[in-house]
Amino acid sequence: MAKPKKDPFREDRIHNEAIVDTYGPEEQALGWYYYLGNKMRFPFQARCFVAQVVSPLRKGEAVEVRRLAPKMPVPATCSC
């Protein structure tokens, strides 16, 4: 299956939809987490195209993605 060409207007629309009303990188990450959780359909097949030191996957290896990783708790901040 051929990869579609990038559409900058579509990319900008998706980016703005995912991080609307967010402040800071933590809220933006959560925005993307919930956006992707609502848009993606599980399970699906994925293929590793770049090996990473922290990943057990090798380049070219295929896996079945069953769900998003669990959300990490945000540490409480003190306003002392």
C-alpha cells in the first residue's frame, strides 16, 4: 500500500484538534493520548521501521498492536 502524500492543512488541523486548550508538554501529551485513543481501531498490525535502543523490536519486525499503553499518572505539584 502506497503512502499518501502529506497534506500540511490536514496535518495542522489534526495537530490543533489534538492539543486544543492545552498548556505545556504534559497536557499536550495527554491530548495526543486521548485523540489517538478515540481515532485508532484496535487491534492492528504494525511494522518496526527504525530500531531503538529502548525497544525490543528489530527493524522489519511485525507486531499486533492491541491497545494504547496505559496512561502514566501525573505527579502532584506543590504550591508551597
